[in-house]
Amino acid sequence: ACEQENISLFLLAGKPGTVDKTIAKLKAIAPNLKVKGHHGYFEKLGEENEAIISEINKFRPDILYVGFGMPLQERWILDNLTRINAKVFLPLGACLDYYTDAVC
């Protein structure tokens, strides 16, 4: 549906590699889907956080998925909500880990 409606996704979650596997699976289903991402293992304050926010804002996603686990993902969203150019913020926990079979 996102591909058909031209809705872009930014995935911010999981260990390094999880987002890449997720994007590959999504692109196999929806090859024209606008999707980008970054793993969730980064410093949530300071320069690294600023670089991630800049990366998100350059992409300008319609939907930002955030999966750090509760309550960290909700806190991060609240702390950065006004600084990120996304229309929808969705906390998703370990969803991508399950989607890529990293966790059973």
C-alpha cells in the first residue's frame, strides 16, 4: 500500500544489518517502495544522534518507524519530535527483528 500511495518509510531500529535485511525483504515485495533506514544502536544524544536526525530529515519520510524498545523509543521520539521532518512516528519495538527472523 505504501508503494502504491507513494508513502516513504524510514526505519530506525535493530542491530546493524537488521534494517538492511528488512529493506531487502520489503523491496522484494514492493520494488518501487521509497525506504531507507539506519540501525538503532547509536548514542541517543550528541553528535551521533544529530547525524541520524540529519539523515532522516534529508530523506523526509512520510513514516518514521522507531524500534529501540520501550520506553527508550517513546522517549527518543518525544525528545526529537519537533526536530524531525516526518509526518508519522511509529514506535515498533522489536518488530523488524521478528520480520527478519533475527528473533524467534
